[in-house]
Amino acid sequence: MKIPGGKRHRALLQNGAILLLAIIAGILVNLVRPDGLPLRGDWSLEARLKTDQGESLLITLEEAERLCSSRKAVFVDARSADAYKEGHILCARNLPLQELDQIISLVIRDIPLGEVIIVYCDGETCSLSEDLARELFVRGYENVKVLVNGWTLWSEAGLPTKQGEMEIIHRSLGS
């Protein structure tokens, strides 16, 4: 069935008007809701990696190196066990986000809640470290930092690395 040109034009205008009214209604409802969504957001790394109190979770490579060499922080590698075996920061433990519930008690059982924990993964867009940091916050660790693109930055800077599995897991599992 063919719609004549005038009716087609009118139908398009009506559809456009309905769409425009729906958008305006949605924006108005969002504005009056106490929990409305922001119409614009800051999705930068700095904005995403903040605590609820507004404190930054980011740490620089220089600060991370200083804390590793002075042994004033615990490093946690959020990558897979295979990636960890291929190479990791010398002072790091492995806690793959995918295996969190199975091995968290083995990996962090000796870390006091107030200890500085530096979480890293690999790649500027890798979110494993961010997700793991938030999970550690939920579990009571309040001094967690994220070294973005940590493995690449660390290894390219020629800082101390190691290969192999995590010893703490082997001892606990009797290997």
C-alpha cells in the first residue's frame, strides 16, 4: 500500500514531534528527580578513579617505585595467572579479578586493612585494576591506589621484575 506524498510528509512530522516531546519529557523528569542522571559527565581517568570522598586512587610510577623499594606498600597484580607468570613487578602478588572469591583469602590474609595497596594491570584501557581496587575498598581496605598501565610502565622503565608463579599460593596449596 502506497502512502501519498502529503500523508508521508505529515507522518514524518508527527513522528518527529512525538520523538521531540519524548526527549523533552525525559529531560524534565530527570531534572526533577532527586537521583537524576547528570546530562554531562566527566569520564576521564582522573574522575573515574576517585573514592566516594573525592580522593584520587591514581599513583605515579615514581611514587609506586619508591613504595616498592622501601617495602611500604603491597603490590597486587590484577591480571590473569598466566600473564603474572610471564612477568610481574618484583614485589607483586597475583590476585586475578576473575578468581577473586576463590583465592582472596590466600593472597591478602596477612595485609592489615590500613596498609597501602597498589593494584595494577596492563594497558591504558585495562579496567581490571580499577575494578579490583573498588572490590578491595568494599572489603575494608581504604588505602588502595591504582597504577594505570602498571605492567607496561614498570617494565619499560627497567624497574625490577620477576617471572614465575606466586609463592604464597604454592605454599598454601602444598605445591
